[in-house]
Amino acid sequence: MNLFNIIKFGLIFILLSFLSILFNIVMGFIGIQFFYGTIVALLITIISIYFKVILPLYIGSFFGIIHVLEWHWLIATLICLPGLLFITPNLFKKVFNINTLRSGNNFNFKSNYNSNFKNTMKTNVKNEDIIEGDYEVIKDEDKK
């Protein structure tokens, strides 16, 4: 395969992906507008894009394709599915901390205690270095 053809295929794929996302955002707005009105659709669209949680727009896109365009639900699913497949893993990583879920099932308490102890100690401060008592702020600007 020629390098020019690979670059051309990549640019076409990026363009089609961008157009698919744009279509789903517009159809999500139209689908939400059909059920809840223009102001709610505008607010949900802006908030979804700002917080990078596009799931409400994909749900609105699904219902917009079904009820506004009156297409079959299978076609609507096929149009919305690629975006959901790319969004869902990132959404789960944000909602659930995968690292704590994996270490939470470790029943070897000795190694689990040591690994947690190493992860939580991020400073070199010891209890002996902390002096208890009244503190006074000293201004050293006069001495300079």
C-alpha cells in the first residue's frame, strides 16, 4: 500500500468521525428539543459539551432519529453505537476508580498494607519534626 493512500484513508476516517459526532450532537439537540423544549435542549447541549459528558446527547440523538426523522430503531442504534462504544470506557474510568477496584480484592493483608503505606507516604515529615505550641509570624524584611 502506498503511503499517500494511507494518509488519504486516515484523513477520510477523521473527517467521517467528525461529521458523525457533529450529526449526533445536532440530532441530540433536536431529540431533546422535541420532548423538553428549546431552552432545556440548549442547556443540556452546552453543559454536556462543556463537561465532556456526551451521553445525554447520544440518548437524545437516538430518540431524535426515531421520533423526529421517523427512522427505524435499528438504524438509530447503528448510528449512535460507535459514539457510545468510544464514550463508555472513558465514562466508566471517570466514575469508578479502576485502581482501587483492582487492589480492593487483594486478600494478602501484609502486601496490601505495605503497598498502601508506600502510596500514602508522600512527604518526609515525621512526628518528631512537628513542634506543638504557639506560633508567631516573623517578618524578616527589616533585616534584609
